[in-house]
Amino acid sequence: MRAITELDEMKEIQLSIMQRLHEYCEENDIKYSLSHGSLIGAVRHKGFIPWDDDIDIFMPREDYERFCMSFPKVQNGLGLKMVNSHTTPYFGRPMTKVIDQRTVLIEPNYLFDDEIGVNVDIWPLDGVPQSTQDQKIRSKKTKFLMNVMYARILRFKACKDPKKKIAHILSIPFSAEKIVHRIESELTKISYSDSKKVSCYVDPYKKIFEKEWFENRRIAPFEDKYFYVAEGANEILTVLYGDYMKLPPIEKQKPHHIANAFWK
């Protein structure tokens, strides 16, 4: 295998994956919008955050499920592969990665020596309970299940917190697949279409957004491509990051994945 050592090379692969995903979603009427750091990049830099090395997108749950059902039928022809806990039981994460089949991305902290590939992350958006009290209950329940999930799939040495080490031991009798399916069962109790507020409970932030922020989208420049961003991008980013236009300290301006990426 040849290591992918240049950030620009990593970005080129990411852009190629995202362009093929964009075209597939357009052809199949599947809604998505850039999310997390990729949304910051689109708004602030008209492309990648200069030191970033991944692309993330949101999908409403209904679109996410249609994508997961249909994409495997065409993925080989696109040179891509969809990976989640339904395609790979040990994957153990309630979201989806779409990888470039020519690449390998090694995640050394994961228990099952998970070799995936350079990828785009797809994060499902779910409906949120109407009452504040029910929102708190949903948040606590999901947080607990997510902690159990990560305790199950991370290597023991990667669990720095003593509580996480204990959780890792206690979670051993449960399969990653069952834990993820339990999380998905909880999150799909309230449909996206019937809710006024939505959240990506499975990402690290677990913030609640107004659904109307995602209802309309626009095409925005991203490097030399064009991808969808939500019309409520400013509101979404403010909820996630606060003053998202402010650059982080220099010591935090570094990529996270390129050290473990390879061509097959």
C-alpha cells in the first residue's frame, strides 16, 4: 500500500467521492446538505477549511434510509462502497460512511482493527420530541446508549477515562450491531416529517435545530465543485459552534485522518 501523505491528495479523493454522491442524490431526489466542518468550509472558505481532511453531510432520516436501501445497488459502478452497521455488523456506529474502494483508512483506536477507506460521513437527522422534558429524556437516553456503543467498539487502551474503561468491560457481552440497532430504534420513534425540531443525536454535538432551517437548500461553491447547503446555514452553525467565523488557535489547525490513509 502507498500512504496518502499530502493533504491536497486527500482532499481530491474526498471531493471525487462527494461529487459522485451529489450526482446520485440529484438523480434520485435524495436531500442532503453539507454539515459540521464542511458547512463551515463552504460558508467561510468556499471549500475545505484549509487544514481539514474530511467531508460531512446531513440527511433527513427518510432520505437517509432511502439512500441506504438503494445505493448498494449502484455503488460498485461508481467505485464507492457504503459502510454502516447493517452492511458490516462490527462497524458499530449509527451513521454511514461512503468510501472510495481504491483506498484504506485505518482507525487504530477501534477494537476490530476497522479498515474502511477514505470516505464521506453521512449523518442522519431525526425528529425531536415536542416538550422540553421529553427532549431531555431523549438526549440522556441517547447519550447513555452512545457511550455504551463507543465503550464496545473502542480498544481498551483508547478508553482514557476510568469510567469508560469500566463501561468497556461491562459492554463486552453485547454486540456492536445490537447496540446500534437499539439506538436507531430509539431515534426513529418520532419521524422527521412530523417534527418541528430536528437533531443529529448520533454526532458529538447532539444539538437541536429548527427543521425549517433545513427545508430549503441552495447550491454553494465548494472548491471547484458545487454542493448543497441549507438556507439556515448561519443558524445551524451558530448552534453548533457559536462564532464559527472565528478561526481556532494555530495548534488546533491540523488534519485528523491523513496519517492513516493509504492507496490499496
